[in-house]
Amino acid sequence: MASTSVRLENITKIYRDPKTKKEVRAVDDVNLTIEPGNFIALLGPSGCGKTTALRMIAGFESPDAGEIYLGDNAINALMPNQRDTAMVFQSYALLPHYNVFDNIAYGLRIRKLEKKAIYEKVMQMLELVEMSGLENRMANQLSGGQQQRVALARALVVEPAVLLFDEPLSNLDAKLRVSMRSEIRKIQQKVGITAVYVTHDQSEAMSIADKIVVMSHGKIAQEGTPREIYCKPANTFVADFIGEANFLEGRVKSADTKTCTIEIQGAEITAPNTSGLNSGQQCEVLLRPEVVRISDEGILRGTVDFSVFMGAYQNYQVTVGDVTVTINDYNPLINKTYKEGESVCIDFDKENLHIMGV
């Protein structure tokens, strides 16, 4: 199956609020390049512009400025059915009075393929999505997971260059979402298609995408691999949106191109200067809950406000000065457990710090 690149150049989409008559920039001068065969997740809260961006790629919305390219071809002027894309919708959009075979074959029949070719392609798709033997079952007799597989097969059978997903798992229960996202990723890798996936679920984006594009107020806040986004967020919005985050305010006492010494709650810590900070600058230190250690001795002293056993880890909230630090202390069956009200210390390795300017 062929795949192609997707390129957004200075894309802007403006809506007018019907009540206030003010203009709202749903997508604001966005530039993005998606390489052939890559799986990209557009991630962000409601209203950030991710769905509008997807709909413009599909052709359901038109940009007010900028150009969208599939490969080297500008597609702004093309209707949705003229673009080499296919969409998997949140609601599946299956035809309830059709069986599985006819739902998958729908796009091929519109393209007027011969019956033998349609049969062969549909049966290949059924095998790919592990639905062989269910081709005669009616769409309204399928479970949510089965309906999503049929929707995926229907999109893939027309062999698009780009596959688009509009929050396709949001109607499934939590356990089924986890298994289905693994299936979607496996199928995408098997066919090698370029995919753009919209979600507000950060764990879903982390598990499924080659690259995550975090959006906020119509703009790209950061793009990078899941590891880059999680470990080295560009700002506090990205850090707070991706996983749990503790923020400690600090001041840079000294800095060079490689390291900086920061004063936090009266303690001095030397760490890698990953953000290019300068002496005297205010900063925020990101500490993920899983990298903080709770112990009798450490860098900062505090008091346990909350302590609960979560199975794989003990979850703590420790007040340090005027800041509450969340800690996930793994392997609590072996590690010492602290009770609420106890005086403790928190510790961490400098390599686990990510320091951001403010």
C-alpha cells in the first residue's frame, strides 16, 4: 500500500463566534511535515485545533490561509472524495442495514471495481483486521471493538495514501481501548501507511505514535517523539498535559553551556543546562512522580500529607515548603512505607530533572 507525506504550510482556520461576532483562530499559522509511513498523533485539550486540522487534511473544512500538500500536490481545491485519504470516524459511521462484507466493499463499489476484485480485497482486509468468517454478520450485531475493526478495514480497502483517525476509540471502554490501539498500531506498521491520529488521551498518543504534535490555542506547542515530549517538554503546558508533573520554582545561581546550579527551597542542585538558562534567571524544575524518591535523608525536607497503597506503587503527596510534591514509589512491598504526618525527605538524580525558563 502506497504512502505519502503530508505538509501543512502556514495553515489558518478562522471561525466567527455567532454571539460575540469575534473571530476565533481555531488553527493559527500552523506548519507541519509528516513523513511517508509515519504515525503522527495530534494531541491536546478540547478546542486546541487538532480536529479542525484533521478535517482540513480530509477536505471537510477549508483553510482560510495556507496550503495543504499530499506529497508534492496541493490539495486545498480538491473535494474530500478527490483526495487520496480515508477517515476512520469516532462514531464508526457503519451502515447498519449492511453486513460486514458490504460495509467494507462500499468504497470499492463506488469506484466500480469488478466483483472478483472486490471480493478478493474485502477478504484480505477481513484477514488483516482478524474478522475472517464474520463477513455475513450485520453491522448492528457487532461489538464496539468489532465495529471499529470493520471501520478500519473499510478505510484501508480503498488503499489511501494517508489514513486519518478522528478519536476512533473514545466510544470504547478503557480495557478495549488499550487492546484496540495496539491493533491499530500493528496494522499501520504492517501496511506502512501514513497515519494522522487525533486524540485528547495522552497515554493513547504515547503508545501509538512515532511523533506527537501537542496543540494549544490553535498553535503547535511542541512536536517530537513520545520520549522527547515526556522527558523534555518545551514548556509547563506540555509538561502538565503529558502525564503527571511536579513543578518546583527555582533560581539559577550560575550557568554555563553544559550545566547550571539552581537554588530550590534553600537547597542548591547542579544539573544539565538543557534549556540554555543564564545566571539570575527564574526557572521551573520538572519532576515526574516516578523519579522522586522518598526517604529519611535527601535533598529537600517535607511532610507526608497523603499516603495510599496502589498495588504496584505507594502514592504520596509531600508538602515541601509551599509546594505539594506527588511521588509514585514503586515496589512498596519492599520499600519502607511512610504514614501521613511523618517528616520525610525527597531525593532525585540530577539526570532526571528537566529545567525550564519562565
